[in-house]
Amino acid sequence: MLIIVRNLKGGPQGCVCANCPKGPPPVLIMLNEWADIRMGDAWPGYRTVRAGDKSLNAAPGDSSEQHVALWYVHGEPVMGRIWNNGGKVAAAFGWNGKAFLENIGSIQVLVDLPEVVRGYDYHWRPWSDAAVFDKNARVYYPVHVDHIKGNISPCLLTLPNGKEALGKADIRNERASAVVAGKDERFEGPAVHKFLVLCRKPKPGQKFDE
């Protein structure tokens, strides 16, 4: 048997009328969302973080649409890229001076979560903004995986010839590299300062747990 009742105190949960009290703001996601995928899988239907938020001036043979990806080699994190190759996931990673474009296997891709659920925004920022180690002075927080060999972040490189490629940065040790036309191009020291690093910035009223 069902009985119809009336609620005489307060309003329905989630009511947005002018008379009902406003509830607490929604809890927003403050962590990066990485999705597992394999090279050769169908291109994902969700949004992924694109290098520079634009089509790149890529080298001949490289896709101009490059998206942030993460791969592990013997437990070491390697940032690189994926792209849509005829509806399938293709990938490129540089490690120890070698370019890997085949037989990569399982990787992770950085998901671009909907605006309404995340408490931060992604920004491609100059190296100097990412290399701020004083927590009290930090405005932009680099997307990174910390490892004994370095602090690895996605990095958008502009080469001396003007070509662009998505690869990785080791902010702590001032190193950067990317696969360009099938080769792992590497840079160190002041040469990396002109590159862009993927960072996050908390939205107003939000903060990261450190």
C-alpha cells in the first residue's frame, strides 16, 4: 500500500526557488583524471587535453593534433602524446634518446573533464611559471609525476626551425624532449626556458591539497 504525504518543513532537496535556503556548493574534482587505453584502440569518445589547445605547426609526418599521454617504462614515467590515426590511437614517446612509436601497449591519457565538475583549469604556461618551488608564491601548478630521476610534466616544445611537438619536461633538472619526425629531440639548460609546460590553476575558492 502506498500513502501520499506532504512535507511541511523546508523544501525539496536541491530546490532552487527564492524561498528555500541554498545548500552548500558542490564538491568539485581537484585531481587529474587519467584514463587507461591501449595503442591501436578506437579513438576515445571523451575529451582529452590537447597540446597548446590548438593545431600545432608539426614536423612533416607528425600529426598536428597531439594529446597528452603518459607511459611507464620499467616504472619510470614518460610523458608523450597520442593522436587520432584513422580512428585508432597512435602514440609517440621518447625515452633515453630513443623514439618509441610501435609496440607501446598500455598508456594513460589525460581527460579534459567537463567545466562543471572540475575545480581547476588547464593552462599551457612558460617554463618560469611552472618552475616556482615556493608554495606561497605559486600560481600555476604543473601537471606532473614525481620520480627519483625527475619531476616529469607534459611539455610543448618549439624547435629552432619553428616546428612544434608535444613531449615531456623534467622541471627539476631543466630537461625537455619530444619525438619529432621519428627522432627523440632533447634539450637541456637555458634552451628549455622557451617551452610551455602544462599547468593547473585552481578556480576561485578552490585549492589543491599539497
